[in-house]
Amino acid sequence: MKFKQTLAASLMAAALATLGAAQAQTVRIGNQGDALSMDPHSLNESLQLSVTGNVYEPLVTRDKDLKLVPALATSWKQVSPTVWRFELRKGVKFHDGKPFTADDVLFSLARGAGEGSDMRSYTNDIKEARKVGDFTVEIETKAPFPILPDQLSFFYIMSKPWCEENQATRPVDRRKGIENAASFRANGTGPFRLRERQPNVKTAFVRNGSYWGKIEGNVVNVEYTPIGNDSTRVAALLSGQVDVIEPVPVQDVARINASGKSKVLQGPELRWIFLGMDQKRDELLYSSVKGKNPFKDKRVRQAFYQAIDIVGIQKTVMRGAATPAALLVGPGVNGYDPAMDKRLPYDPTAAKKLLADAGYPNGFEVGMNCPNDRYVNDGNICQAVAANLARIGVKVNLQVETKGTYFPKVLKRDTSFYLLGWSPSTYDSHNVLNALIRCVDDKGSGQFNLGAYCNPQVDALTLKIQSETDKPKRDAMIKEAFQLHADDIGHLPLHQQALAWGVGSNVQLTQRADNQMPFRYMSVK
């Protein structure tokens, strides 16, 4: 009896010790927003890709320094100008135990290119994907495409059998609010498994003990909680309720650094914030102007541009944590030319004259859509823009809302004027030209060109840019395409935002300029 009691006590002590160790290796993250789905093909948004990228993996990925490195593919090469061959990693298993093979790659590429997918801009230049062997695939592009591996670095691979068994062979369409099993469950090959999913409440992850690769950090459990209110998020960090927050409100950086309990990691982010305008409809959906679309007139677009006090927004709204921009790309992105990064002057008087010349001497009303939990101070930026435009007679009817309702609305182009942020996943200008600027078609081109700006000359250059291997020639074409877009005033660039993560003194992690947060690099002291 005594032996049994001693054994029971020992087992209890061991269980408590194990529990304590597990708790000590838990990181609690508070973010201003939530991933809208666990389906990796449902929304091409950085936060969504960051969260799901801990569970799912691409063929090729980025390391801490954003260098391309092998993931589910061990090597890749061009076997002809339009054909890339990928050798796949052997011995990899999905979280449900099924083996990873070439069939999963072909299935995922087809799924991501299909109806309901928000990742079609990653696949729209692929002509065919074919299986060469169980662990070899070839991807043929419509034209030479030297940056295909970069293009696929955020395209995640799913299990074909799992999707078939769970009736999830098609992605959920966030524009229509459709859900399926992949919305709430996940079965990837990544370093963490999905343990629990409560949308907009909490999502829990646990370390994948059978992961094929190296997990550098010691974290076992990750609890991800959306905390939309800035003050509440900061208070949660300072009180120890969470260990990491993102983003840190710019006004709270000094307070967190002075707390002695946490610090703020800051650095440039490869994300640009801009405004888009509906330039396609003959009459705007949300405007006092009837019978015509004022945004089809370049003078109106330029008036809006020159009415925005970007320096005032930088100082007052962003408190210096932003760099005013004239392009939709900047330092760190291939093809960026600093000589072109010069904004039109802030000039309300000139803006009023432009409006009058366009036939709107008294201005007009227009609806504007904006998220309040996706980008740094996004709601406040839109309020500042609305105040700026009021000075030239434009009344902005501002609709600020959570990204959970904002994205489904604007992604189906149910908007006249909107704010968006973009971080090019390939770190190359082609990504911006293809996704944001290219004319919209039904194959994924211009998928995030929500205002349907269209210049055939820019389109022709974009196609040449994706095939050109001579860097000087390619850079010259990128410059020409961006100059045409700037001359058209196709979008209204605002600024490059800065990263600010609040981190408890007990946590170590890696901050990447693409604002991805891989759990595999996290450690708890």
C-alpha cells in the first residue's frame, strides 16, 4: 500500500512538473486582429498567412534574413525557360499521419487557382503542373518566369486526401462568407499543430513533435488572442496576461520600454499603405454624383492626392512611425528606385482648382471604407484623410469597421474609395504590378486592384517584367511601369509603416521585415 501511495505521489509530482514545464513554455500573443480562417487559400493577407504559416508550409520558404531556403522542396531548378522542376522532401507527414507526396502539390496548386481562392495571383501565370514522380513535380509557366520560387514562398500545401475526406476541396470564399471544414480545422506539415479554434476569441497551437525539420525555439504551446482595443492590448502586456502584442500603438512605445517588464521591437516593414478609387463603374456605388464617376477624371484623383497632408499624418497620427511614400514599393523591394519616390506637393489650393476644372467647384460626397484593426492606426488615418478632403469641399462618409467585415466587402469590390496595405510576398516589384496595378481579369491578374485601374501599357510591361532575366533591362521596365502608374495617379500612396511588437522580458523571438511571426523561433526563458 505504501509503495502504491509513494508511486501515486511520484506520478502526481511528475505530472505537475510536466504541466509546469508546459506552462513555462507557453507564449500568449495578443494581436489587434484575428486570422479570418484556417484555410490557407482563403485570404491573401499577411496576418492570415503569418498565422496559418505555422501550420502549413510552402515548397520554398524564407529564413530569418528573408533568404529563400528549402521547405517542402529540397531543391529547384529551371530545366527550360518555362519549366521549373522541384524535388520534394521525402519522409514528411501531415499532422494526421498521411505522407506528403507530389499529388498534394498538384492538388494544392489547382485548389489555389480555383473558384473561391484568394491566392490566384500566385498561380495565374502557371500553365500546367505535372507529376514526374512521387517526389518530383514540374511547373510550366505561360512564359519565362524567373521569380517563380519567390512567388511560391507564401503558397501553402494542403493534403489532398484530407481535403477530400472533409469536403474542403475548394477554398472558402471570404467575399461570400462561405465556410467549410478547412475554415476551423487544419492539417498541415508545419512545426505547429492547430489545437483549438475559437474565431475572434482564441486560437491555440501545440508544437508538432514529429516535425521533419528543426524547431529552434523551446515553445510548446502558443495561445493567440485578438485584442482589438489598443489600451486593453497594452495593459494585457504590462500586466503579464500576454507575452507578445502586435502592433504596439505608437503613443505607447515609450511607456512599454520604461516599464522594466517589456520592450518594443521596432524596425521597417515591407508594407505600404495607400488609397484606392473605383475607376471602372460609370457611376460610383456610394457618392452624391449621379450619372458619372468622378474618379474616372485624373484631375479628381490628383485633387484627392494633393489635398492629403501626409506630413501631418506622419507627425500627428503616426507619431513619426511612418515614411511618406510616392510609390507602392520602397526600400527592400527589388526594382525600387528612390529617385521616383517623390510625392506631389500637398496643396489644397491647387486641389480645389483641379476639382473645379473637373466640374466639381463645390466638391461632392463619397463613401470610404476602412478597417480599424488591420494596419497601424488605420482608422485614425482614414479620419485624417476625411478631414483633409473636407477642406477642399469633399464630404467623406466614412465607414470604419473590423477587418472581419471590411475585407469581404472590399474584396468583392463593393466600395468606391478604400484604404489598403500591401507587403509584396516575393520582395519584388512584379508582385505589386501583378496584384495591385494590372488590369483585372478572371484568372487572378489584378486580384487586389479593387478600384479596377487599367492601363494596357502597364499590363504589357508587367508581362515582360516577369519573363525578363536581364536585371538592368528588367529594372528599366519596372521604372517605366511605375512611372505610367504615377502619371495616371492610379492609386493614392500614403506611407510605409513601421513594425512595433511588444515583447515580455521572458520571451525571445525574431522580427522579420515582412511582419511574419514564426512560432518556431520563439523561446521562453
